[in-house]
Amino acid sequence: MATSDYPRRGNAFSRACARGFLKLIGWKVVSPLPALPKAVIIGGPHTSNWDGIVTLAAMMQLGLDAHVMIKDSAFKGPLGSLLRWMGALPIDRNKAGGVVEQTVAQFNGAEQLFMVVAPEGTRGGATQWKTGFHRIAHQAGVPIIVATADYRKKEIDFPLVVEPGDDLDADLATIFSTYALVHPRHPDKLSAPLKALREKQR
């Protein structure tokens, strides 16, 4: 499968700018993005605002057309056009079926779609992960791409692709074991599942 199979945006100039920015701050992307037409992509560990900055730069370098779901009320007025340009898709939190079903509908209606989900939900030491990303991927029949940002190596990587099954706990254990090997910016702010695994490995 050619790398052009994942959804694209941007051009050579924007990719070069992002690559230059990452190089300036000492970071690099060390593996190609899996060539898939549709996927849920999750990133971690999430302990700093810098995680989002580095991730956005990496996505721009790769020319990835990725999307996030944002509440529909944010799309009112001129901000709506900007949010859509940035890849945001509206979600009605009051609509029957909820976020998972609406996101699955987005996947079912698209030939190509990468959806970015933050399962930890916070950079301040979440007690547990939100599992909606798994339900979305499972119901939509799309893989989960695990993206990592290692602050010791200053590397963005895509070390794992998970085909979600019926056993949520087994899939989470596989994902957690991958993230537990990654060095976050603030280890004390790791989510509880990752912190427990890292302590076991000592």
C-alpha cells in the first residue's frame, strides 16, 4: 500500500515548514504514518500542552488530513469556518445516540477519514482512560493507530496499529504496554494506568 493512501492536506511548503519547526525544537518523526484510508488515531502520553503542539506539527509534516469532533455550538458565526478549515467536525451532544454514534456515522459516510481522539482527556493525571475511541473504532470497523511523543528521545512515532476486538480490556492492555515505554514531559502527571505500569517495570 502506498503512503499516499492516508487522507492528505497541505503542500510541500507547509510540510517543509513543519519539518523545520520540529527540527528547530529538536524533534523528528521517526516512522511513516500507516497507509490506511480510515483510522482512529490516539496520542500519548498526555502530560503537557506541548504534546498538542508537537503533534500538530508532526501531522502537518506528514500532510495528514486529520479531524477532531467539537461541540456544534462552537461552529456558530465566523469561527465555524475556521474550525472546519482546521479539520474540526460538529457534534451535537444532546442528540440521541451521542458522540460515539455520530462519529461512527462520519466514518460510514466517508471514503477517507482519520479521527484524532485524546483518550486521557486531561494532561493532569487522569484516573482512567475514556474508552469512546475504542467503541468508535470497533463499531466503524476501522483500526486504531497509536501515536507516541517521547520527550527523552524527542521522537514522534507510530509503533502500533490495533484492530479493535470485543475484548476491550485486552486491547487496552496492549495499548497501555506501548505507552508505558514512552517518556512523557511530566512523568508525575501520567494517567493512573500508565503510571502503574511504569512503576511495575522499575
